[in-house]
Amino acid sequence: MVTLKDVAKEAGVTATTASRALRGMDMVTPKTTHRVLAAAEKLGYRMNISAQSLRTGKSGTVTFLTAGIDGAYFSSLAMRFAAELNRQGMHMLIESSKYLLDDQGNERDMSYLFSDGIIGINAKHASKALSSHPSVLLEDYTLDSPYDQVNAPSQAGTRAAIRHLYEKGCRRIGLVGHDIPPESNPGASQQVRMLAARHECQQLGLEFDDEHSLISVPWSRDGGVEAGHRWADDRLGFDGLFCPSDGLALGVLRGLADRGVAVPQDVAVIGFDGIEDGEYSVPTLSTIAVDFTSMAQAAVALLTHRINHPDEERYPQTVTVGYRLIERESTRR
Amino acid sequence: MVTLKDVAKEAGVTATTASRALRGMDMVTPKTTHRVLAAAEKLGYRMNISAQSLRTGKSGTVTFLTAGIDGAYFSSLAMRFAAELNRQGMHMLIESSKYLLDDQGNERDMSYLFSDGIIGINAKHASKALSSHPSVLLEDYTLDSPYDQVNAPSQAGTRAAIRHLYEKGCRRIGLVGHDIPPESNPGASQQVRMLAARHECQQLGLEFDDEHSLISVPWSRDGGVEAGHRWADDRLGFDGLFCPSDGLALGVLRGLADRGVAVPQDVAVIGFDGIEDGEYSVPTLSTIAVDFTSMAQAAVALLTHRINHPDEERYPQTVTVGYRLIERESTRR
DNA sequence: GTGAAAGCGCTAACAA
DNA sequence: TTGTTAGCGCTTTCAC
């Protein structure tokens, strides 16, 4: 293994100077810098990040921490963060918080000290990890959270979705999902969206009934399928369905197709998130497209600030990104 | 920051003993171990991985290196690897090789020395990184590769897909994709699949014409849409379409839907990969479901072996995982 | 502008 | 079984 010392010797300087040159510090003579760079190239030198990290206390790495790691939503989100971090010259470690718990359900997270910060989503129970690092939470919605938050526009987006259904002539709007978040709690954003939907329906003067306006199913594609089946089998009579996630909505489309229901003629369907799949479904899916790129940028910006100014006692901040209503076939009529 | 020394002092032992206890080495008295663990817990000790890594030369981290980081296929693959690595007590760093190149297209990958190994897919141009680490390549298909490979059953799976179409009565089978891999080369597996498809068609005695049996479009969902359109607009007359990826196939379904074509009545469609989306499309998608779980397990096993036995000169090995043909609506007739 | 020395937190050898 | 010593490769004082 070729170390800094080897490079230094090759360039006829000390390790100190070589280090400075490699990092482009301008106190070093251009000539010296050049010599060092050439030596590094010649020897195929690659810096030992562990050593650097040990010395500086920074690793240039951020952990993306999530409970469930599966599904189009989480993975596409994770990929955007990886891209944004790479763009900033940082690296992303991806971690499922479920592997952080031992058999007794205790948090075993010694391995965390390595990364400079954490971007967490649905990772509340990894509190040790979060509290011992600069952390940003995604889709959290906790008021008075000790962490910076970056959220989707769940309220505004949901209300826009409901109004869209209304404008399309829907007068009996159903909500797909459920009130009580399941144990695994992919639920914070879900709850906010359900509440906002209910609120907006009432504002629009629509008949709305806590009991009968909800198709209560699990928050998943299969849950959506089930909801679609129920719409038909139980003759629920909604002319518009709001799904608080695109996964749910795509499931609904599939469930309705199973029963030969025509969308949007028999019932209009709108989702939330704006994942790519909705562009290709049959029918294509109207949705509230969340600006994930901005979410990634905002979260990384907040996090790097905290990392670089560890002593600054800035109050936790919440960023809510924008959205765009995309009308596609599932509500076009 | 609380270090090993602090823990040791609290437990009334030396750092060495504390270290051994924390790592569960059995030379340490149970009583001592217990004391150390208690001290660590009490002080909220978290190990500094950088220091450990510097000392041992291992970081417990593997880099998942991919050119394009987007799309259901790559992200779901990445997630499986993360899960498998976590299961093994390791961590996954995710890296897009495109951020590895500087403006001049030179590889700048100093940051790599940190991880113990690389799992690469479509990452051939990151050769410096690959060659300087234990590496496993996914979907590579290069003969005489210097790296261990883990591949999908592209040949066998493709032939099964073609035979399936044949058994369903298809006699004019079209292939979607293209022969010449595009510059970005997500193409190795594509080429293998196209070739195998051609071969199997000929074996079955089907009329097959290099020029007219191929719908040449980009390897993407949009490419699939285009292929669907062409099938209808150019009256290509295929009664069965083989798509070498599910993304392509889902695009085809959408493109055919745009033209009001009935699948599978007018034309049967089969994909390749087995991503979840195909369970929910309309119609649902028949596919060759690759055993991604085994891919992840095999790759991680090969890699950890190389990592733990750096001096063993084992010849590069290729693992081809299994598949299952899943018949769904798009070919059910 | 460059160098010498110290030390980040940990673990492997060796000694007791 | 436990402790002592040394050093992994790097960057940061502090001298010059």
C-alpha cells in the first residue's frame, strides 16, 4: 500500500507538504504542488480515508437511515440523496434501522460514529443514533422536534388534490388509507394527509362522514388493490378517490381493473408523491408530484451546515418543499 | 467524546481489555466483560470506526458502485444488497460512478480506499476503483474477467421466455431493444438476452429475420412506449413480444394501451427481471423473475471471502442465479 | 513555504 | 487472563 510518506519521498518533500499539496492549500508553491501530484499519480496513491477521518473527525459520509428500505418511494428517495451528496463531494451510507436493533429490541448502533450526519426517514426508534449526530428528519411532522426537518407539502398538496377532484365534478370523495398508523409507522405523513383531506372536503361543503368516507386498508400497493376491490364489491359509490401515496393509488387502479371498473369514468383517482411509475400505468395516474430534488438539496444543505458549525445553536428548522399537480388520465374527464 | 480509554477507566481495566470485552473475545472473564459492557452503556460509548478501521485495515463497508443510479431496477437491486450486507453486519456505501469522473473524464476516486470491497454494476469505466479492491461485478458477462461475477440467468431465462410465448401460440415473435449497446452501456445483459432470444427463435423453427424481427428502441420505459406505438402504427404484425427488461415491457404495455391494442389477445408480452411493478400493471406482466435475493447473497459471499482471504489466489468465479417464469395476464390466453 | 513532532482512537504483538 | 508498548496514515500545531 502506498502511503502519503511514499508520495512525499518520491516528490522530495515531507509528508506534511505532500498532504498540503494534495489538498490544494495555496501556501504550497505551485511547483511543489505539481511535483507532489505527479508523484501521487505515478505511484497510484489513494488516500486512506480512515486515517484522515480519525485525524480530522470528519468522514465525508452521511448515513441515510430508514426503517423499511423497500419500495419505489424509498428507493427513489434514497437515490436522490445519494446523487445530491455525491454532487457535494460526500458519500452516502445506507442503513436500515431494523438491522440496528438486536434480538431484545435494543439499539446496537456503535457503528454509527463513522458518518458525519444522518438523514432519517421513519427512523424514530433509532434515537441514539439520531441524537448523537447532526441529523435531519424527512417527513416527520413532529412539532417542536429537536431536529431539522424537511417535509413534503402534505397539507397544501392534499388540499390541491381534493380540490382537483372537486373541479372534476366529484362530489362523493373517498379517502384510501387508515387513520391509526400501523405499528411500523410509515404514518406521520399519512396522518397529516388524511387529516388535510378530511378538512378540505368539509371546507368544500362535501358530505363527509368519518366512518363511511374512508376505505381503511394498509398503506401499501396491496392495500390499494384491496381498496379497489371494496369500492366495487361493497358498492361504495365514491366518484373520486384520494390516495395519500402513489403506491396506494397504483394498487387502487389495479384493484379497480380487476373488477372492470373504468377510471376515470366510473371513479376518478389521484395519488400523491409523483413517482415515475404513474406515468406509465394504465390509466396514467394524476398525482401531486413532490419536489424530491429540492428535498434532497434542502436536507443536505441543512445537514452540512450543522456538520460544519457544530457549535452554532441554531433552532431546529423545518423546510417544506413545493409540489406540482400533474393531471393525467386517472382524473381527466 | 467518550473513548475506549474512558470506558476502560470506568470499568477499572485497560483499554486493551475493554477492547477485547467489547468485541466479545472469550479470553476475557465473563465478569470483566460484564463490567466493561456496563461501563460502556453507562457512558454512552460509541466506537470510533475510523480508528478501528485505520488500525485493522478493515472498515466493514462495501461500496455499491453503479453508473446510473435511477430506476426501479437499480434501486431495488441496491436495496437488496444493503439488506444483505446489513444482515452480515456490514454497511453499504452507494456511489454513482458518474460522480467519480472529473471534468476531463479522469477517474478521481481517492475516496475509495475506505471501503473493503466493491460490488459493481455497469461500472466498467471505474477500473481504478475496481482493480484496487476486492470486487464483484454484477451482470457483466465478460469472459475471462479478472473479477468474480454474479449474473442473472440471461440465457436460460430468455430461452424460457421465448418458449413460453411459443407455447402460448405465438409464431411471429418480436424482440424489443437494440443490438448495438448505447454508449452508456447498460448493455451487456441486454446483448446476451437479445442473442439468446434470436437463437431460441431459430431453434423453434420460427421465421426470424435480423432486420424485421427487432423493434429497435432505447433500453428504457420510454423506449418501450415507443415500441408499443410502432407495433400498432407500423402494423408490425408480431403476435408475441419479448422484452429483455421489465421496464421496457411496462413501457410497451403503456404504448400499446395508447393505441387501444389488447394484451394478450392482439399480442402477448413478456418481460425480464421480475420487479414488483409487474404485479400491479394493467394487464399484469408475465416475466422471468430473477432471484435477486440469491444474487445479493452470492455476491456478498464472494466478496467477503476475498476480503477475508486477500492472499488466496482463487480464480475468478461466476455465479449464475436461478429464475422463475411467472405467467400473468400479459401472456395468459 | 516547508519541516518536525505529536497525537487522533483503536488493536496486535508481546510480556507478565 | 490482563497489561504494556507500539503504531496504523494522516493533519495540525509550532518552529524555522
